[in-house]
Amino acid sequence: MKIVIIEDERLTATDLQQTLKQIDPSLEIISIIHSVKEGLVYFSENEKPDLIFSDIRLGDGLSFEILNDLQVPVIFCTAYDEYALNAFNANGIGYILKPFTEDSVKEALLKYKKLVGTGQQEIVRQYETLKNMFSFATKPKISSLLIYHKDIVLPIRIVDVAMVYLKNNIVHICTFDLKFYYPNKSLDELEQLMGEQFFRVNRQYLVNRKAVTHASSLLSRKISLSISVPHDEMITISREKAPQFLKWLQAIE
């Protein structure tokens, strides 16, 4: 079986390559691609593989730009993202979570056999589902949030929001000038509205990139986040989600 890996984190790509060879030495890793630009050139000049292992967010765009017209089964490699995982599971799409294990990669190879059995039309449908989902999450659909209080409607500009967090089952919006608002939307809904400038660091927090002052490593391999607005609670990011967070933190706005 010929396999292509699409992954912009070079250590992760090498680790996946070695894991695949340990599982089955007969597997042939014919290329490792690190960017959208590199992938478009590669597939314009080379034959399609039997299977692709692909990250979704690359440094210069989404991998769907490469995968759209290939109609090749793909196992997606992703850091923990509850919204993404729900979509994967709902649509029968194969994926492995970072950091992956030998067992999770073995399971992914079994999913490959199921993907092959679905036919090209089903593979295309799955790609479109994911493409639409991530395109929706890429840019904010609104410039302001509307906060309703009795008979007053307050427009709060998204660029003025430092973070959104859940406390005592109530969603709080904190602005850079330390004003607090209480929207009539859930944290999940706000995550989809506010776009790439914000990152869901955990179940309780959605943070603006401009609010992040620095991040620190903890002994548990989690990340502790420091922000520019006063906040009493420690904000942490799991080790599984840390690579995705660091990639987001260095992204070009």
C-alpha cells in the first residue's frame, strides 16, 4: 500500500512514518508533504497514493485545498477539537488524535478498508462536509455580538473581546477594558461565530490571540496560559491540544 503523509509538524510526520512502518513494514511511505503549496505541486506531477494521512490545518491553509480533486481515502490527524470530532463521527470519517499511538494508527488502517468500501462518491461527500465545516470556522460571520438586557440591545465588537468563559453555568464575555457581558448564546455557538482570532483552549475558555501574553509548560505537559486581562482562575491547555494551540498562536492574522 502506498501512503502519503500531509503534516506541517516535521517531528509528528516522522513519528507517524516510523509508526506505520512498525505496524506493517510492507507499507510504502512515498512522500511527506509539509504545506498546501508543496502538496499541490506534488500531486500535479505524481500518481495518487492508496491512502493519505493528513493534518487539516497547515501553515499556509487547509489541506482540503490539496485533497479536493484527488478522491483518495484520507485518515485525518487532528489535535482534540470536540466540534471536529463530532463531525468526523457523524459522517463516518476516519481520524486519529494527536498525539497518536500505535494502537490508534492500527485502528485508522482498519478504517481505511471501510473508506475504500464506501466508493468515490461517498469520499467526496465526506470531504465536502469537512471543508464546509472548517470554512465556516475560519472567518467570523459577524463583526459584533448583540447583548440583550431587558429592552436594551448592546453591540459588542468582537475585536474588543479578550475572552469568553463559562463559570457557574453562565457564559461571561470579558472585554479588554474589563467590561463584562452575559450573552444569550452558548460557548459552542460563540466559538463558531467569532472566527480564527479566538481559540477554544478548553471546555471553559475561548481566548482572543491578542489577549495572550505568554504560555508556560507545566510538569503534567499541559500549558498554562497568561492573558493581558486580570483573571483569578488558572487557564490550562491539555497536552493533546497543545500542538494545535501553538500552531494557532503563531499563525499570521
